[in-house]
Amino acid sequence: MKEDYILFEDEQVLAVNKPSGLLSIQDRFDPLKPCGLNEFSVRGRNLLPVHRLDKETSGVLCFAQNPAAHRAISLLFEERMVEKNYLAICHGKPEIEEGQIDLALAHHLQKPGLMRVHPKGKPSQTLYKVEAQWREFCLLRVKPLTGRTHQIRVHLASIGCPIVGDLAYGGTEGLKIDDIKKSRLKTKEESSSFLISRVALHSDLLSFHYLAKDYKFMADLPEI
């Protein structure tokens, strides 16, 4: 893995800009699959995961560099003392431009590996704000207050704004040129080509306070 993916490193933490398509940690069924934990555990690093991003999600991913940092930062995540911001390109537009989604989430019994809104699930809260809109799409800034599996993806789908590329939760397979503007390109193939062919979710900021130090990591959006 290229070293230019590294956003920050000291004796306590390593923060990277994880590309889409890379697992955060080892696959329990296939530990040989490439993952961020293994890719960056080089040059004497002994990395320990404190959180994870979905495989298709890009952006800030943080690892601890020692057991003490692992315990402390993991606890910060558990106690909701870590700020996490995301950007998502979604279908449609929320009825309210800025608000909070407060819907409990549970594992989907009929679809293993997926989540669903369920009244007996775990409490889950997500803040969102519309940053931009074009045709039938919008760009949302999203801040999860809890850290449930697939939380952002399920919550946004629940308000009628599934994330582009998220086939599991109601999104289409991607975003095409024709989806956002009237194309003047010469061929049908060019105008219908994908600008984005992945889950359009990016972790652009993560911050926390540890050992009398404010850590703040930011990751630019990947190029289309």
C-alpha cells in the first residue's frame, strides 16, 4: 500500500485515507484478503484497530500503535467522544434540509450481513445536512452519533435518500453523467458512462482528544 495514503503518524496512532474497495480489517472467512490493517502493518508497525469503515467506504481510518492507545481510543469510540463526519451522494432529497434520524437498528433476519430499522433494535442517531443538490441527487454531510453497522446507509435509505451505488439498501449501481446534467457528448456510450460506480460514502473527518492532545484527521474526496 502506498505510503502517500498516510494522513498522520506518531507513537500513538496511525491515520490513513482508506481507498474504496479495501477492507479495514481481516475477513474472518478469508484472512488473506487485502485489508488496511495488513497493508499498513509494515516498517515495524504493530497496528491495532479502534474502528472500521465498510469495504466500499473511503476516507479516514485510524489505528492505534500500542495496547494502551488501543484501549483508550476504543473507549472514546464506545463513549461517543469521537467526532465522525461523512459525505454521501444520495438519491432524492430529504424533506427537511437539516435534521436528526433517530431509528433503532437490528440485524436483518432474512438478509444475513445487512441491517434494518426495527423498534426492538439498538438505539441509533444520525445527523445530516444538505450541502448541495442537482437534479434527482443531493450531497449530504452526515454525522453519526452512534456507531452501528451500516448505520448511515440504513438511516439515509429510511428517509428516502439511499446512497448512490448502495445496491444493498436501495441505491442504483452508480452515478452517470446523464444523471446530473444534460450530456453534450457525442456518443451514447460516453454519456451513459459512470462517474461513480461504488457506494458514494466518504469519511472526511475524524477527531478526538487523547493524552492532552487534540487529534484531527481530514481526507479529501477521491478523484472521480
